[in-house]
Amino acid sequence: MQRLLAEATRALPDSDTARLDAEVLLESVLGTGRAWLHAHAEAVVDPGPASDFERLVANRGRGYPVAYLTGSREFWSLSFLVNDRTLIPRPETELLVEAGLELVGKRARPRLLDLGAGCGVIAIAAASERPDAVVIGADLCAEALAMARANAERLGTGNVEFRRSDWFSALHGERFDLIFCNPPYVAADDPALAGDLRFEPRLALDGGPGGLRALSAVIADAGRHLRAGGFLALEHGADQGNDVASLLRRAGFGEVTTLRDSAGRDRVSAGTWH
């Protein structure tokens, strides 16, 4: 097994994560944890699993994300199913969940909306923390919603519902205490869309010129779907904090704040609807 991992590591693009990627792919094939791999470094891998592993390594070498190759990604200490119809959950999005839950505080039986839910990580994480809440996840992509529903069932999250909606289009007359949104915010001309992000769904990434198209649309309509004193919390790009804060204020939100992620970059902005 050590030889197999060493060969795979050499075959992957030189990076700080090459060895980790190889181990994650092998444990996925073998159905083990990384601790088992380390404890059984001299074990011999049978030809069938070894062939499956080599195929995954070859795909990883072409840039295909590890999460899509294994079919899962951890978020909020929960294991979520993912596929190439959904955005891969990222650690910085946990800040959006934390910020939203802190804003809604101890409000009794709050109604929460995850707008642009993807595979459901925000909605399910929030529902798991607030079992008294009514949580709705909305997304335009039917395939993403199918994955979100599968995740909710698999994780036993009973207080979340997923609906197909183009932003607020299927939510007429409904109001919420908190709206979370991680919209597409990558600028259309960002080379990352043709680089590291090329395997992820463009619909979930491309925010138009400057990356603000979806953010602007959500902010403009959110007030009609918030209760008085409700909150809108948005994830955005590291260089968009000032723009998003200005959009929130112009739309009538007060107490606007911008939070930084663990790398010290602007990542989440929020405001209160009066």
C-alpha cells in the first residue's frame, strides 16, 4: 500500500495536498479511514481496488475535484453527498452558518431560508443546530435539490424542506426571520472559472461582470421576504465586502456588518430589515 500511495503522490500535480488527496482516494476505494491506512501501511491492495484507485488518481491528475471522485464532503462535522451538479461545500461557508445562527439568536421557532441551497449544506447545518426551526432550502437546479433531499434523509434532518425556485419566485407571500445566501459571486472573466473551478457547475459560480449580479438581485428582493427585524446574511468574494455592504444599505438594511474568514478576508456581510 505504501508503494501504491507513493506512486499516486508522484503522479499527481505537485502541491501540498498531493499525498492527502491520494490517501483520501484510497480510503474511499477501500472503505476505511486514514488511521487504518497509516496502521496498515504494508498491507497489499487487491488488483480490483488497486485498479479503481489508479483510475481515480488519473482523474484527479486531470484536475477533477476529490469531492466529486469520492462523492462526499464534510461540512459542519456532517458528511454530505455531492456530485458535479452541486457546488463543493467549502470551509469558509461555515462562517455564513455561524453568522446567521448568531443573528437569529434564541428567537423561538424561527423560519429560516437557504436561498440557492445546492446540495443543502447550509439548510441542513442550520436545521441540525435549531431543531425548533422551520427551514426551507430553495434552488433552481432540480438535480441539486434531489441531492439536498437525499442528504436531509440520510442525516435524519426532519425540519427542512427543499423547493425548486428561481431565487424568490416560488416563495410568494412567505416571510422569514433569517435568509442565508451563498450566491454565485465569481466575476465572469475570472480565470478560475476555466481553471480550478472548471468542473463545478458554472450556474453556481458565475456572478456576471464584477461578480455582483446575483448578490444585487437577492439584496433587492430580500426585504419582501423578511419579517420586521429579520436578517439577510450573504457570502461573497474577498474583494466584495464594501460593495455588498453598500448594496445592503441602499436597499434599506440597517446594522450592516462584514465578517472575515479564518484567512482574514472579507467573506460574509449581513444586515437587519426594519
